[in-house]
Amino acid sequence: MMRSDVDGLESFAEDIWIANGPRVRFVAASLPTRMIVVKLGDGSLWINSPVAVSGETLNQIESIGPVRYLVAPTTLHVWRIEPWRKRFPDAQLWGPPKISRRSSHIGFTGLLQSLAPAGWVGDLEQLVFKGNFFMEEVEFLHRKSRTLILTDFLQNYHPEEGDFAGNVIKKIGGVLNGGVPLDVRLSFTDRQLGREILAKLLSWDFDKLIVAHGSCLKHDAKAFVENAFRWLSR
């Protein structure tokens, strides 16, 4: 969990911070990773998709409040939980709606559903984005700051100078300048269900957007999200 070559904790909105983790490789592209820290009304911390960070960043987090919840909103982020439970053994671990046998040893407190657990229901709304054949993802709304928190279903990259191959991969994948990855779109086999979930998500009151991969938005996020999922209605 300890690294010294990543960015520190950055304030994103009231009671929300983000921190970047190590970049990961996808074919020829190098992709950023990110975790989200939310201070709940009782002063405790809720951490979404924890990543490897420096000791200084860990100290920053602990200075804000006690870490009470570690959350993996998709099966692709479950592996991130284990190193953190060693640092915060008293934190509750929450996993995605469906986990593999390989993850059953983690000992989750519970699996996320469309109704938020009692510990954070006063601060966050959540829903399970269904309709994809391979995976489900849990999305969150931080009411106080009007911030939508997504994970892998929407990514937002800008062209990087000198990275021709990476830019091409991101463009082919449908995520250059923002979008839903091509593999996610192609595996949405129940589009009617997906449209119903999207309608509920868009009914939420949000203006900001945090994504786990790529650039976040501090304004006009609803129009951005609606446009990114326009393919679902075709």
C-alpha cells in the first residue's frame, strides 16, 4: 500500500477528497487510477476504491477522521481492499453485489445493493447499475456536495502529448474526451434494464462528477453523463 511516487490527497468538494494511485497498463495505454475519500456526518471516513498511496497521504487521511468503511464498487476493484484492511483492521469492508470465489476469503461486512447501508445512508445515495452481462457497478451520490461518483462504466481521458499509441487505444475504446468504454457498451445485453437504471441515476441532483479513471468534472456533469450514455437509448 505504500508508495512515494503518487499525488497526495486533493480536496475536490466539501467533505470529499481524491487521491491518485499507480497507473495501470491496458494494451498500449497507461491509465490513471483514483480513490475517493468522503467524510460522513458522524466524522468517520468512507473510502471508495482505495489505491496504493504514500505514507504522507495516509497520514493526511488519518488526520481527517477515522477510516470506518472501505468500499469496492465493482469486482475489478476488489483486490484493492486487502492491503488497506491491514492498515485499518477495524474498518468495515463492503464489496460489489457479486463477488468471485477468489474474493470470498476477504470477509466482507456486506455486499452493496441499491439501498445504502445504515452507516452512510444519511450522506450517500447508491444504486447498482445493472444490464451488463459481465459485471455490475455501484454508483454513488454525495448529496451535500452534489457529486456523482462512478467507477469504470464512464472514463474521461484527454490526449497525452507524445503518447500516440495510448491516444489511439483510448479513441478506439470510446473514452478519449470522455465516454463509456467500448467493451462495457458491447456487453450491455439488457438495455431496457440499463435505461431504467440510467433514468434513476439522472434523476439525482448532481453537478459534479468523480471517475476512478481520467479527469473529473466540477461543473455541468449531468449533461456530460447523459451524453456519454446516449448510446444506451439507440
